[in-house]
Amino acid sequence: MNIRNLCLTALSSLFCLSCSTYLNQPVDFREARIGEKTAATEKLSKLPEPAEKVVVGVYNFRDLTGQYKASQTGSTFSTAVTQGGTAILINALEDSGWFTTIERENIGNLLNERNIIRSTRQEYQAAQANEPQVPPLLFAGVLLEGGIVSYDTNIITGGMGARYFGIGGSTQYRQDRVTIYLRAISTSSGKILKNIYVSKTILSQSLDASLFKYVKFQRLMEAEVGVTRNEPVQLAVTEAIEKAVEGLVIEGVEEGIWQVKEGENPDSLIQSYMKEKQEAEMENLYNGKLVQRTHSSSLGINLGGSLISGDFNSPELGPLVKVDFSQYLNNSFYINLGGSAFELSNNPDFSQKYAGLDANAGFLVLPNEDLSPFIQAGGGYLLGIDSNAPDGNDKSFFKAQYGLGLEYLLGPKISLKAFAEHNITFSDQLDYVINGNRDDHYFNFSIGISFNLGAMPSTKSN
């Protein structure tokens, strides 16, 4: 009964994550509404006012991916991303308040209409001496070019589920990614003034739960419920374009390409944007924070427990204290030396305190990220440090060990670690009982802190 309640609680928690979507299911037609705003739209509206609006022309902001929507039923001619990138860009330029946008996407239609105006005036107003002329067209000082350069599907997929006694549920997710480039070009010189690169992830989620259970003899109850939520690709493209326009304005102000209105102070905005840009440059594709490990060695202190697997039943977790030193050969490989004191126990049958010395070779799997798994293996020596051993039994053992852990780099000088290790003693006398052919072994579990010392030779200043 407790497990069933746990399953129901877990399923309830899952659906709470998407309760807004589930409780607003469409049951009737809806009227047309004003288009949704994105998180970047609000930032555009808060930009400082320009000293003078920049006249820009946008001929085409194209879909350069050439991709069509994936289909499991056959071929499809629907494109994966919107073909209205130019319209979205023009709207973002207008929302920013920094640009005067002139018509260039359908310039042929505009020129034809102006020719019709001229010919009509010439035909019906020929007798008038002061015939008004068609005003000249504005010309752009800056051209905006670029496009949607990639749409990557299924960059991350995953899910989880559980089922117990006919009650179960599952969740799945998928993440796609759209990337755009936007560049500003001077029409007088052809020089590229700025080039902005922006990417946006697109999330799809599904949650479902089901019940399949006999409530009484020949009475079967079956029920299921679920919800799927997909982030619209068009909104993702819109947010990416608006973010690119924001970056174009702020980086242009920071480099003096254009000026803010007198009295406006853009310093805080520029600092906030540059901090965001710096943080983005330190993240990889999967949102892991990129770091540079410059230390050449580390000194660690670890606390945890030890668990014996020997000839007695019901092993108990005993305390563990360990101090270790690591010398890095490069960013990934290191040599580790450690000393530990711990207790192995099968109370009331067995209890013994030990001191151990270990030598390991280790490998850091993701050296350029702040959170990285690591593996290490090696050999060591074990010595009993109390007098509980019966006469004639060994108190010292040679051993081999291997383990897996996680390291989180808090800063250049300090790290947190969690580690699990399997120790093989090559002896059946670790618990002072010889029984069967299997040697005794034990496990260490620990968490600790490491103080990073020194610097890699390549990072030392001359």
C-alpha cells in the first residue's frame, strides 16, 4: 500500500508540472487574438532611446536550413521553420525603437505603384502647371542581412516511468535547437559593422498516467490520462531574432557605431549584456559551464562510510575518514595518494578498525566543465589497528581498488567531491573467518572537499 501511494504521489507531482496546460484544454473555438510576446520582446521595449533612428533596409531574412518537417507517415513539403523571417525581423526592429525600416523585400511592387502614380498624374493632371512630384524614396544607411542557419532536432531526448500493480506513468522530453545570424552592413563602404549569433532551444514534453486494475472479481478498471506540450517553433525563431536585435543595438552602442539620446545612461545595460554574453561563452551546447582548470595539484579531506562484504550476514556501515593528495599530469590525468582510517563491522559478530594507504591513477572525464565525473583505480595496503583479531590471523593485506565519483568545481581554489570505491583484498581473512572460495571485499563511500594548489606549467606567468 505504501508503494502504491508513493506511485500516486509521484504521478501527481508530474502532472503538477504541466497543470496549466492540462487544466486549459481546448473545448471550443477561440477568437483571433493579438500575437504572443516573448521574453526578449520586453527587453527590446526597455532599450534606451537613440540619439537618431537608423534607417535600415531588410531585403530578405531567409530560412537557410532547407529542412522539411519530419514525418513518420511519408514525405511532407512543410518546412521545419517559418519562412516569414523577414516579417519577424522588421517587427523586432520596430519594437526596439532604434530603427526606421524601409520596404525592400517587395521593392518591385513599390516601384510599380510609384510608376502608376506618375502615369495617372500625367494623364489626368496634364493641364496643371504645378503638378506635384512623387516624393523620393528613403535610402538605407545600413543593410541587415543573415538568416536562420540551422534547425537541429533531437539534440537531447529522454524520459522516465514507473509501474506498480497496474498503476503507472511516464514522462518524455525532446529538445531541438534553432540558430540565426544577423549582420549589419554599411551601404556607403560595404563594411560589416556587427555580426550577431543567437541560438534558442525548443522543448517538447509529454506526460501520461494509466491505471489497469481488477477492483473485484470480473470487474476491470482501466483509465489513462496524458498531456503533450510543444514549444512553437515560430515563437522560438521570434525570440532568437529579437535577442539578435537587442545584441545589435547594445554592441553597436558599446562600440560607438550609434549613439543613445542625450541624458540616457546605457552603462548598466551594457554591463548586464556583456556579463550575459560572457556567461554564454562559458557554457557548452548542453548548458554545462565551461571552466579552465589551472591547478597542478589538490589536497582533499573526505568523510563517509565503509561496508564489508564478507562471511557474516547483516553488514553495518562504519565511519570513514580519508586524506588524499592528487598531482595532475594534465587537465584530465592525475596520480592520487591517500591515507584512510575506517571501521568494518558485522555487529555483533565482527568489528575491526583499519588504516589504509592507496595509490591510484585517475581520469577526469569532462575537464572543461564545472561538474565532471572521474574514475580512478590502483592498489594499496591495509592494516588492522586494534587488538580484536584472533591469534594466527592476518592483520595486514594488500589490495586493489577502483571507483567512480563526481567533482564540482566551486571556484579556482576549491572543489566538492562524492566518491564510491570497491576494494578487493585477495584474502578471506578480513573478517577473521574463512568460509568458501570467495575473498572478502568492502566498499567505501565518501563526500569531501579539495583545496586546489599550484598551477599547470602552461598557465604560469613568465
